[in-house]
Amino acid sequence: MRIVVTNCNTTQEMTAEIVRGARAAAGQGTTVTGLTPAWGPESAEGWLDSYLSAAAVLDTLRTHDGPPYDAVVMAGFGEHGREGVRELVDVPVVDITEAAAHLACLLGRRYGVVTTLERSRGQIEDSLELAGVGRNCAAVVGTGLGVLDLGDTDQTQAAFLAAAERARDAGAEVLVLGCAGMTGLQRAVGEKLGLPVVDGVAAAVKLAEALVTMGLRTSRAGSLAKPVPKRRTWGAGRD
């Protein structure tokens, strides 16, 4: 089984970290390949970045000329584009946002999301609502760290713990890592918090494997039917 994991930004180092987490979660016989958009924001933080990222990820998958893949994991927490990718490709598409939330709902009545900047809260809340799991979210809490600040492990862990306590106080029984760049953090802080911590990248990989194994694909019966045939201009020289 071959899974493609798409980073939502152009930072190669973050793609490498996401792929490491995805491979650690993947089962025997699953190959994980990371894709980094050639254009777009270096980190996705806010509506403008998110819409640019969505178009860039779609373009990356549209022009991908590597080996065929069996599923796509979209590694951008709360970012746009998942419905468009589901229209575009003929394999299962799993977004880390909804994957983490769905698994969290199996572990407790309410979950909390710990993310990067506070400005991402509304965007994440909207994404969870669209996925049908918003009602179970007790809180989305920002750490105050930018995506590119997550490389400082000690700083990230301290900020995560402080934000996680706020989410727990709001009623969260399970915590979700609200950024693909936080992959791996659950091992370091899970015991300190006394709560299950769900990593979206790992959750998405396991759900993608399950869908492929069960032979399930995106429904074409209605809203996620294949795109209407027409001329689309993707930019200069990219038709």
C-alpha cells in the first residue's frame, strides 16, 4: 500500500518531520511518500495562507508524476482543500483534522484541540463543524507559537502543556494535536497530562490504511462527484 502525505506549506523540513511521524504510524507493507508544494506559504497561519495552500496542494497532486498511490493524507490542521482533493483524485483522502477528531470521539465525550496561534481557532472550528465533529469539541486553544517556532522542543512542550490545561479546564477529556508540525509531541506530554493525546498524522494514516484495506473510496453520488469537464487555467504555463 502506498500513501501520499501532502504538507500544506513549502517548508521541506516540516515535510520531513511529518513523514517521519507518518511512517512510524504506518503498518508493515505501507509505503509513505511526502509531497511539498512548489509554491504557496512557508507556513499556513490564517485564511489567506490557507486558501493559497489549498490551491497549491491541489496543483501538487494534479501534476504529480510519481508512482501511483492508494490514498492521500492531507497534513494541514484546519486548512482548506480537502473537499476539492476528494473531487480531484480517485483514492481515499483523509484530512488530519477530521481524522484526529473522529478518533478522539471514540476515547472520550469531549475533546480539545491545542494548536499554534489563536488566530487559527475560528478556521479550525469551522473545519470541525464541516466534518460533523464540531459539537464534541470543548475548546480550541492556541499556544501562541507560530508554525515555524515548533522546532524548539522545550518551548513547544511547555506551551503545549499550558494550553492543554486550559482545554482540560474547559471540559476536554481527550486532547488533539492541532498542527502537523506537532507530530510526535503526544509521546512526550501524554503521561504528564493524564489524558489521551491524538496525533492527527498518525490517526489519518491508520484511517487511510483501513479505507484502502476495506476497498472503500469517495462517493461520487452527489456533492463529491468528479469535477465538471471544462477548461481550467492554473496559472501561466500550467494549463
